[in-house]
Amino acid sequence: MTRREIAAAASRYIDRKVRTKGTVDQGWQTRAWELYHAVPEVRFAATYMANAMSGATLYAGRRADDGTIEPAPNGHRASEIVQQIAGGPDGQAKLLGSFGKHLTVPGEGWIVIRPNAEVLSPDAPEDGHDWRVLSTREVRQQSGKLTAEIDGEDVEIPAGDEERLDPDAPVALRVWEPDPERAIEADSPVRASLDLLEELLLLNSAVKAIARSRLTGRGILLVPKGTRFPTAPGQGDAEDDLIELLMQVAETAIREPESAAATVPIVLEVPADSISDFKLLTFESNFDELALKLREEAIKRFATGLEIPAELLLGMGDTNHWGAWLLTSEAIRMGVEPKLSTVSYALTQQWLRPLLQAENVEDWHRWLVWYDTAQLRVRSNRSETALQAYDRGVISATALRRETGFEESDAPTAEEEEARNKQNGNQDQEQQDQEGDGQEQPQAKPDLPVDETADEPDSLPASAATRTNPGLIAAADGLIWAALSSAGDKLLRTPICPRSERARAREIQAAALHTELKVEPGQVEQYRLLEGAWTRVPEIAKRYGLEAACLTAALDAYARELIAAGIEHSYEVVPAVVTSCLGLAA
């Protein structure tokens, strides 16, 4: 994994006022939380980020001289500390998920860590720590004191000493996305959309009012023949007041939407010389339709202001599964991982390294908390790829069952394997005997009608038009070869290739280096071995009339399988790789 700039901020609550300045609610954050509860689009965006972040895993790493991050060996003190964060994997998932919402809505959150021997939390071992993630509304600073609301009670967090940090004392960590103009303040996607969301609330109210107005009646039906208002029962010949009648109908329609008052217009008779025919007067306005359009536009603007692809909020529409796969990958890379970096940076600077320094661990400043998003990235079309790889003998039957969704209990027994092999052997022997006798196997006639004409059809499907195109095969082969070469160059700079072996590894062709090193499937993503490998795919896809998203996904899945399986690329396999995309036009 190459080194990246981290735009994150974190601070431990200490005596120096400068470190705590600006940690109180900034005003707009309270309104941001109110909009989170009032606007479903805000809630969806925050929940999506929370669910995605909770799927990542934390691990201890060491930054090497070349900028790569090497996982800490088992048993190392850094690894032990990271494994104990939030009580383990379950607690870490909840911690990361909580910050998914905090960093999206107010852009800020707090971590309060207390020795469990003092609080006796049932969710943590007695000799461990109780971890709590709190919002900006649950932590306040008054008169130089920090108070946190935990389980409905106010808990005072004593200020720590920066020079002598006590690992057994309560700790409060502030984690926030720094504002580019004033880094001590927090920033978030919702902050930039406050006015837009206020407008959306107004439009929601307008649409609600329009819906209510429709329930007040269906207008007034003008009927010629003398002016007369309907009379109420028991009123005799007295005429009812028109305004009072309209109010009665409106109240009835709102109170009982299913009543006839909500659907039947009011009948009003007027002189015949006033109108020549029946007329229906409605209460609609030009703003009714405009309000719906303005609300849709406001939602789209909010979606484009988020840090994830707008399609995830607006809906995929006509996007196929390849496009959805790319959108999800983009959301992880541009939205989820930066926020994981923010939390990891906070845990590194304010928890892991202070503890390592206090324990005099060697190179304490090189160890850090990092994240792995391999579990979030679902590769498409793995079942078809697994079937093709199994037919070519490059993966086992166990791997085939795993990738196609079957359990090991579904594997055939030894007796079933023997019977199947015997049956296949008998069929092969019969075929050989028939070929030796010069007899042809009779062809079974199909049950469905078949066109037996030998004329070439007027039109061919797109797959037939491009299946034999040698240019497409050559271009795909070149892309795969370049991707594997780039991956080989990156492997030389990762812990997968030990420093003692790098001189010998440089003598191996870069595109085949993965066949000499053991690369786990998750490490392909961890070290970004294929990042930037498919930039020319849209150009190639357009040239041959294919869909770029499909071709990218197919080539990427194939290259990942080769690297993880340690198999060398073969030109003969390329047609099978691009087969799934031949029927999809650009």
C-alpha cells in the first residue's frame, strides 16, 4: 500500500487550552443533527457510510522506509493493542459504524475510553477498557472542564498531562474532519448543504400542503338553472352560506380522507344566462407541479454534494450490475476510505503511539493503526470465472464450490465419484468403438423447430459480430499483460517480497512475478496492485462497441484471480475472459 496524504485531525483532551479550543458545538452541527432526523436523504447518506465503514477491519501496521505499510507480526505489542481496541472486532465494527454518521453529519465525534475496573461495563472485560463513541451534543466543555453524557449521566473527564500520559486514566479523543479554512473546526458534507436542505424541508411542506388541499374537495361544479345553494337537513327553505359550506366540506375531507367530501365536487347552481354549460372550477395552481420539480432538483443537488456517487442516493436506474460494481468501488475509494483514514489517524496519534512510547517499544513512531477494506469489495461474475478456471484445471473443486455458493457437504462421495468416472469411461469407449467402425452417432432431433437453411441471416447478434475479432483479443491481451507488469513492479516494494529476495526478484519478468510469490486475495486490494491498470479500457471498449464497465470488471476479475492463484497469463484464455461482455453494446 503506497503512502497517501491524510487530511484528518485528532486530539487528546489535555491541559493546554489550544488543544481544546473549538471542541464545543459549532452551532451548525445542532441543525445538521436535526436535518438528519427530518430529511430521509440525509439519514440514508449517513447510514450508508456507517454500514460501509463497519465492514472494514483494523490492524496494526508499520510504515517502512519506502512508504509501504507492513502488517505487524502476531504477538507484537502494537498488534495486541490494536486487537484490544473497542473490545475486539465486534466493538471495532460498531466504533467505525458510529463514526460513519458522525463524520458525515456534524463532521466530528468523540471517543471516551475508561478503565473498566472503574465503570464495570458488561460489554468489556474487567481488566480492559470501556470504549464509547459520543456525538458533539453529548460532550461539552465548561470552565475548562470536559463533561460527557454517558448512559444518561454526566461524567467528568479529567484533563491529561501531555508529558506524562497515564494509560490507566480516562481518555477523551476528539476526531474530526478539519475545515480547510480553519482546521480546528469541523467540516462535513451536510454543512455545505444546510441551506439546500432547509429549502428541501420547505418544499416538503409545500407538497404536503398540496396533498391536503386536494382532500378539501374536487372543486365547484357550476350548474345552470337558477341560483340556489344546497340546504342542510332541517334547514327548510333557508339558503346555506357558501363560505360555511366550503369550510364544512374541507373539515370533513381532512378528518375523513376516505369520505365522499374528498372526491365529489360541491354543486352550485347559477343563473342560466351566466353559463351555457356545466363547468368545474378547481383550486389547483401552477406551483403544484413546480414544487415537485424543485424538490427533485434539491435532492439531486444534495446527492452531488456528498462524498459518494450520487447514483447511490438517487437510485441506480438503468445501471447494470457492472456499472453498480464500479459505483460501489468508487464509493469505497473516494468516500469510505478517507473517513477510515481519519479514524485510524486518531487512534494512531492519540492511543497506539502514546502507549508504545510509554512502554519504550522500539520504533514506536513507525507503528500505526490502519484499515483493510478487502471485505467490502465484491468482485462480480466470480461464478463464471471459477467455472472457466476449473475447466482449465487451475483451481480445485473445493474452490469451485466456494465461489458458486455450494457447501463442502455438497461434494460427491467417493462412491459417486467412482460411478461417475466409470460412466464417463464407458461413454468414451463407446465413442472410440463407433469411430473405429466408421459409424456416426445418430443425432437426436430437437423438440423445437429449427431453421435448417444454410443462408446467412440478415443480422447477427453483437456477440457473433465481435467474437472472432482478433483486434479485441490482442488489445485485451495487451491490457492484461500491462496490468500484471505493473502489479509485479509494485510487489517488489511490498512485504510480500522480502528485502533479502528483492535482488533476485528483479531478474524475474514483472508480469510473472506473482507466480513466484504467494499473494493472498485480500493483498491485491491492500497493496493496490491493480490500481490505475485499466485507464485505457474505455477507449478499447468504444473501439469495439462494448460496454466499458463490463470489460473493466471482466479484465480486473481475471487479473486478480491470476495473481491470487499464482498462475501465469495465457493468450489462449483471453477470448473466454471477454465473452461475457460481447453481447453488451456500449
